Amino acid sequence: MNFNETIIFLKSFLHSPKNVGSVIPSSRFLAKKMTDQVPWLEVKAVAELGSGTAAITRFILNQAYDTTKVLLFEMDETMRTNLQAAYPNFSCYPNATHLVASMKQEGIQQLDCIFSGLPFFNFEPELRNHLINQIHKALKPGGLFIAFQYSLQMKKKLSKHFIIEKIEFEPLNLPPAFVYVCRKKETI
């Protein structure tokens, strides 16, 4: 992470704090903890929601295979433009609420894994529910949903749609974060 990325992230936070959720990008410790949960040999398609300044994206690039399809979602236009320039082999979209439609556009039936840095608890309930439903529809049976949050407030909501395999605490992030490692439930 460089100084320019931090400034871009801070500007985005100041413009829309409910959508960004933090004043600085995620740490490499958090990104590593999230991406280390994935059996990369089995992953054909993955999405990252709220890609920001690519803290997690960098780790996806380093661990995913060349044949892995990667979809990035970022609402902030400046950050999205930077992502497109830095990761030309990844597809980049502005809105995670259109996750399933974006997959169809790419010819992807189901995702093996979805990473999220979205601040779910900050969102209105209708938006939160829509996003969680999109994630559930997008994942293959048993697919992984790995998200970080700054509290445990989403645990009950996520457990309705996913099997929470574990929640790990990452103190080396500002603010410290919880990593939810979830599997898609077959029926909800």
C-alpha cells in the first residue's frame, strides 16, 4: 500500500463513509488471512466485493491460477479505474448488487469463492439482504464466502444463509477485524 492509495481511500471514505466503512485500506495481514482460507487448486472463478485499493486483490493475483476468472466490484470510480489499469486480466464492475448479472455477462455459471470487504452492517436492511441473496445465488454448492467485518453484528444474519465454519480475529488491521469463513447452505 502506498501513500497515494491511502489518500484515495480516505477521500472515498469522507465522500461516503457508510459505503467505505474505514478510513484506511485493509492491511496485508487481513488480506493474507482471508486468501489463505481458499483451496486455490480447486478455484475456477472468484469475486471480490468492495475491492477498493486492491489490498485483497493483490493476494488473489498471487494465489489464483492464470485460468481463474476474477471479478472485481468497486463503486468508487477512481478506485475502479485504478483497479482496471492495475489488473487488466480481471473483470471490473461498479456494483455488487448486480453480481449474478455480471457473472452471466462473463459466462460464469457459479463462483467457487467470494471475498468481501463491504461494511454490511452500515447498509440499509434492504440493500444488505439483496447483497447477501446475490452472494448466495452466485456461489456453487458448498462455495466459500469470506468476509471481514469490524464487529460480530452480522453473525446471526450470515448464519441464516451460510454455515459459518470459523471466525478469526485479525488484530494487525486498523481497525482490528473479524474474518468470517462461511460455506453456502444448500437450503435457506
